[in-house]
Amino acid sequence: MGCAINSGRARQCHDAIGGIKEVLIGTFSTFEGAVTFTEDSDSHLVATLPAATIYRFSLDGSAGHGSFTENITRSLENGTTFYEGVLEMYLPKITEADQANLRDIAPSHLALFVRLNDQDANGKDKILYVGADFGAYVNGTSVESGTNFGDRSGYNLTIRTVSRKPAYFLEAYTSEPFDNYTDIQVDPTYS
């Protein structure tokens, strides 16, 4: 990894939007060492993904039900730099099925994909593969019922990643997410 600065950045239009539409989770052992990347001065992309099923958790992106933050941590004293990702999502409504699913996800080593509300120049949602080096782990969950009838009732989930490099972008899809990665099955499917 070189330490040269290869380009600057011109002032950008203010046309981006925040939030996430959905989170897709797989088993990290399926992805570890099986994902290939394209990296050069112009791109930081996932080139191929292995045959796998990833599970889709749809969020209400307009209601602030999810966020992803990636922090760069650098230590001058130790000469280290790494990236820590934090995904926070809220799943409304408390159900037995969700309770069982979250019980299985919580101790698991995860592969994590985040579909943003923000779009590329062709109107396709941007999707990130987060924690490519070491996977992702549930850092905390909580169930809240609220006090009043109008209060939030559902699950809060925090997932963390640590990686040598920042999150990778997936190549733009054609008509629905992951359709250009033919070995990936999304459950539930897009319809």
C-alpha cells in the first residue's frame, strides 16, 4: 500500500441523501477469501462474489430506521490505520419469528452488505460490502416496547466491523440489486 496522494476532489453538487434502505446479511465463512476486488486510483469495487445466500432486512429509509458510519482510525504512535464500521438499524414490530432470527444472528460471524438511499449517476442505489477483511459482529441488540401507544416498538441492532480498507462498493446492478452477481441468492427475493 503506497502512501502517495494521487488525486484531489473538486467541490461536489449537494444531491446526495442519507440513510439506508436495507441490510443484507450472509455467513462470513462463505465470503472469506472468496471475494475478488478491483482496486486502482479510480475504483474500489467488489468484482466477484461467491455462491451464497444473503438475507435481506428491509428498512424504512425515509423514517430513519438505519445508518452506517465508517471511521478511519490512525495511530501515529503505533503506525497503524484501520477502518471501523458501525451499522445501526431499527426493525419495527416485535414478533416471535424475529426474536428467533436475531437470537441466531447475534453470535454469528457475518458478511454485511448495506444498500444506501443514495444513488449513482444512473439512478441505481449504492451498495457497500462492509468488513471485507474480518467480517462483522453484532455488538448489541435491544427490544423496546415503548410506554405510550404511539411509541416505537421493535428491535434495535448494532453491528460493527473492523477492516484494513474502507467498505467496497458493489458494481451497479441492472434492474435489481445483486442481479449482476449471478451466484448470489437474495432471500426474500426482490419482486
